Amino acid sequence: MKAKEAHQLSDEEIAVNLRDARDAIFNLRFQNAQGALERTSEIRARKREIARLLTIARERELAAERNEG
């Protein structure tokens, strides 16, 4: 998921995508440990997706705090 696409998601969709990405990376790590993972770059891509979603969530949280205060 690109950053532009992630910015268009609602807060609930970000939470769902974040949970899905964490589940996926958990499974990818098991596959990698067993030697069954062919594309190890997928782990890195999922880590970046998680970081991107967390960053967007934090940006929105800070923006909400600024608007309240």
C-alpha cells in the first residue's frame, strides 16, 4: 500500500490494515524460520507498511490534539 492510499483510509480501516499486516508478518517470520519463504523481501515490505500506518495514525492523533487545545 502506498502512502497516498493509506492517507485516504479512515481510522478504522487503518486499524484493520495494521492488524492484518502484523498478522501477515507473524506468519512470514514462521515461514522464513522453516525455510519455506521464497520472497524474503515481503517481510521488509510488511514492516514498512506497519511503520507507514503507525505514522499516519500518529499524525492524525497529533492533529486532533492541536485542534482541541
